[in-house]
Amino acid sequence: MLSWIERTRGKHKKLFFIVFLFVFLYTILHFLYSGIYFPIKHIKLGQIQEEIVPLVKFLQGDKFIFDNPRQYGPFFIFVITPFMIFYKSPVIFANMLLLFSYLLTALSFYICYTYIFISPDTKNNSEKRIVFWSLLFLWLNFSPLLYIITVKNVEIWELSLICFGFMMYTKRRYSWVGFSFAAATLIKMLPALFIYYYFFKERKVFLYSMLWMGIIMLLAHITYGPSIGLLYFPFLLSRPLGSQTWAVSFFENISLKGFIYKLASFFKSSGYHFPSTPDAEQIAFLFTTFILLVAIIYLALTAIRKNCSRDEVLLQFAIVSTFMILLAPIAAWEYTTLLLFAYSAGLYFIFYKNIPRYLLIFFGLSYFMVGNFIPLSVIVKVFPFQTMNIYLGNTIFEMSESYKAYCVPLLGVILLAIFFIVLWHKRELLENTEYNQ
């Protein structure tokens, strides 16, 4: 793909420049408005405001006790505590978290650009420019990222730790890899899938992850108390289990489990939930459990392949990142910010490998359905949501809510998963490289 881009640029310089200028100006304006102006003008804290309630009480002299069914973990509490000195001023508090989000976004982008694309042997400056701008356009137009920046939520924290874990794995610093997985898991549970994966892939990473989890929870136990300390581990394990997962049928849940539970209700809502009969719910639970078992067995089978090339390691990280969203008991659309690593890896394979054209279509459709590129308010007009809502009696939903209620982003995540799974099973494609790295 890179060679085609360079040939096209050589033959059609003016056209190439016009296209680049249009995308560049659109991206700048898009990010300036949605990524800077809107987050600064509208002071939103999203879920963080709810997650720090027990910390606020603790800092006021009470015990750290929570009854939040999705309570963020001890590493989140450790990181957020220094920011609490600004808590009495909501504007300053929100802006400090916003600056932190920008910093982590820049760090994550740098790691992806440097450790996925550019090696010390890369000397082609033209290639570097194409890669840099393409990756930048992909990131700055990724709507879930812009939303997370606006609400200052922790998905960017987790993304930065996953990127850091990949960087450390390429350096074979397994203790730091284990730390990144443990810390990300003890913010929110989704990255725990990496720890499971590396039980089969590299036992040292698994052991370091468990060690770091123990250390972090022990320190939290001593500092904040048992509920967010050692007792947080059984709470963490219990969250994805059972047929009555909290908010599984809520309209914002775009995970595979959420889709199946909504399907069990025939996509007929009651308020913002999709309730089903007890029998239908039991069938949905059994079907979801079967898919989960098949998926985790598949992941184990991909993990046991040893002596992987650098590209295969990248592919494995991308597969786990994608499955992390698919298999989560609850996954809101904005959680797909975690897929920016996977989309960066996908762009690498598109640029450097001679992959089939249908995979290019899958990747493009996936980005369109998940990351959007253009504002969500425009995207939703492509889908017949209004007709569907009238037919199903779901007139409570606005167009952007329908986009989540009918799990359109999930289809994009599935296409991305297929993209990487096909590459994994056609690994000979990884040997067809356009540029020597």
C-alpha cells in the first residue's frame, strides 16, 4: 500500500496535495472543536464523578466503602488521589484531568508510531511522513477518543498502559509488561484478558502481572482499606459472572453479551433497557457462555505458538485488544477507545503487507462503524433508525442512542476481529513486505 501511495503521489502531485490538504484541514478543525474547544467549554466528568465518591468520603475521614457495581479499581484510586487537591474547584479539577488525558493520548500515539511502524533501520523520510500523517488522521478523527477526552474518563489511561505493555514486551522487560497489565486491570477489568492470554503465551508475564496485582492491592489495602484493597480481587472476579450481569441489557451496552441479551428481547425496549422473559434470558446466558468458552479456547490456541516474529507478536496484541471489547460483559461505545492500538496495528499491516482487498474493506467499514471519522450526528443519518424505532416501539431513543442500542459499533468490532483472525490464519501474508524494516 505504501508503494502505491508513493507512486500515486509521484504521478498526481496536485491531486494528492489537494486530498491531503482537505483531510488535514478537516482533521484540525474536527479536533480543535471536538477535542479541545468542546471539552474546555463543557465541564463534564462522566463516570469519574461517580467513581470517586468513596474516595471523597475517605479523604473527609470516613472509611473507604463502596456499593457501586462497577467501582473502578485501586490503581485508579492511587492515580486520581493527587488530583483531589483540585476537587473543590470543579473547573480546575476537570481541566487538570483534561491535561492528563492529552498527555496520555500523546504518549500512546508516540508509542504506536515508534514501536509499531518505525524501526531504527527505517531511513525513508517520505515513508515516515506518510505513516505519521495517516496514523495522526486515524487517531484525531476517532470519535470515541474525542468523547473520552470530553468526559475525561479512564479508557485513555488503560490504552496508554496497553501501549506501554507492548513497548516493554518488544524490549523483553517482562516485569514492566506485567505491571502494565496489572495496573490496567486494576483501573477497569477489561485488560485482564491480557493476563489470561499471557498465561499461555509467556508465563513470566503472567506471574509478574499477578505479583504486581498483589502489590497494588496490598498497598491499597494499607492506604485506603480492605474494600478497595485485597477484597477488591474477589469483587473483580465476580463481575462478569452469572446471567444477571449489571446493566447487561442497557441500551448503551455494545458487547457481544449485550447484543445477545437484546436479541433475546427481540430488541423491544422498556425505557432504556431491553428486558426479556426468564426463559429467553437463560437461553441468552447459555449461548453467551458457549461463545465465551469458544473464544477463550481460541485465544489460548493462538497464544501457545512460540518463537513468534515481531509481526506475529503485534498481531497477537491486536487480537487480544479486539476480543477484550467483544467478550466484555459490559462495553459502552466509548470503551472502543481501547481499540486505537488495534487500529494502529491494522494500519501497519495494510501499509506494509500485501493483504487481500476484502480485508481493506473490512478495516475501512470497521473504522467507519466504530471510529466514524465524521461526526456521529452525521453518521446516524445513514442508518434507518427512525423506521426501526417506530416498527419496534422504541420511540424513546434518539438517533445517536439508537446507534448504540442496536449495537452498530459491535459490527465494526466484529469486522476488525475478522481482519486480524484472517491475518493470523494466513500468516504467510506477513512475510510479504513492501518495505524492509
